[in-house]
Amino acid sequence: MNNEIRTLLSSTFGRLLLEQHTPSYARKTLPADAPSQRALWGELSKGGWLDACSQEFQQEYGDGILLMGEYAGRSLLTLPYGPSTFLANALVEKYPLLEEQEIVLDLGQHPASIRTDLHDDQAAWIDAYGPDAQYLRLSRKQNDWILARYTNQQLEPVPGLDPSIQLARLNGAPLCHTSLSPEHVLPILQNYLAFLLAQLQGSAAASLDMAIAYAKEREQFGKPIGQFQAIKHPLVNAWIALDNGRYAIEALLRAGNTVEPRLANQATRLVTAAAREAVKLSVQVHGGIGFSWEHDCHLYLKRVYRLAVEADRLAPLLYD
């Protein structure tokens, strides 16, 4: 990645998240309409970060999407930045009528939580971010795609794995919907998948970093546990696996508007497998404290498993 791009994103987008949205902040499970969440979303919107899907941004900073996703993952972001930017806003850019017909509301005021699936999928769970968010479903129906918006009243709270983000089920018919063309939807979905995998990568890498740091400090039998092969070798293997996943995401981003279903599936398998292994290993390396509610290990583990489920559901939808 170009050093200039990395420096720009690190000093702006990355610093904004890492300073204002720490893992301890994520623990609070705040809805999108909480004052601090509104303030952070306002900074993302006014800073132009919701336009990261635009062709202009992609041409100049396209490689930076990987870094942006990793920052979102490391900070355990509890706002729907990825769906709002790389799905909702990207669709509005292709179909301005979506905003004019109020199928997609103003994203600066209403962060978008989006469910992507097959049209006959009856589960239809979605991340719930409070009454100020808008709830969309992008589903594939044979050769067409349907974008639908639901009201807040159609959400039925359900228990979820990730304690930092509430989960709900969509009930009833949508308030409004429209058909979209696969030729526009599929490239957008692929770009969103790349961001989602980068976010997954970031959460797993942050958890692994904690494990490596702990292995250097925790001593047993008179020396740091990281010097024992039973600890050192699995950490190295996990780091290599995550690095391989990073290369796969970069390859997916380079595909641009060319839809590459096989590459998308390969990247998804590599990243999800490496991320799951990394967060499990992190908990094991930390020992008893890694299983405790007070430690951040479980937050990263649960976030990785939730994102992996979403990626596993999304990748097959790219096959035309």
C-alpha cells in the first residue's frame, strides 16, 4: 500500500476510531442514537468517510479500504459503518432514486443496518442499532436483487453471540422495496465483502497482538511463556495465517468492478479460518484470565465469530 495513503488513513480515520471507540467503549453496547454514538457518526459523515465507496475515493485510496476495515475491527466498532458506506451509499450512488423515493434514508442522520441473503431465507436476523438507524434487506431472488426497508417496529429482539451489538429478527412485509440489477449489485457486494473481511482481520489481529504481548510478560518456570515451543509455534502460525488472509483481501480489492466469485470464496475461507484460530488461541494463551468477562479477549472472539458468519453467508451470493 502506498505510504502516503497509509499515513493519511492512519492519521485521520484510524486515529478517530482508536481514540474515540476503544474496546472498553464497545462494552457499553450503546445504540446509534446515544449522544457519543451520534457524535462519532457525525464526525465520520462530516469527514467524508461515508463516501469511501465513491469512484473518486476508490481511484485515489482504493487500497486503503483494507486498512480502514482493520481499524474498524481493532476498535470493535459498534456503528454500522461498513453496511452504510459500502452497501447503502454505494447503491445510492448507482441508483439516486433510492434516496429520492426514501427507500434509503439520509445516511448522515440514519446509519444503515443491512441484511444480505437469499429472498426465501426466513431467518432474517439483523444487527439492531436503535430507533435512529434504518433497517434494509438486500436479497437475491433468482436473477434479480430486491432492496427493502423495514420500520423499527418490525424488529423483534433476539439473543446474539456478540454482546456489544444487539440482534433482532425482521418481521412482516417491508415498508417499501424495489428491484435492482445484478450487474450493479454484485460489484458493490464484492467490495463490501472485502471491507467486511478486513474488519474481521483487524479484530483477529488485535486479539493476537494481545496474546503475543502477554506471552512476553507472563512467566512460568522462570521465563516468559512465549519462549516455550508449545506457545511460540502456534502464535507464529496464527500470525502467518492472518498475513496470508491480508494478501487475499488485497487481491479481492484489486479486482475492482470485476466480480470474482471464486476469489471471493477463497479469501473468505482463508480469512475466516485464520481469524477464528487466532482469537481462540488468544484466549488459550491468556489462560484463566482470557475466559473472564473483564478481559477483552472474549469481545474479540465473539466479534470475529459474528463477522465470520456474515462473510460466510455473503460470499456465495456473488455467484451469478
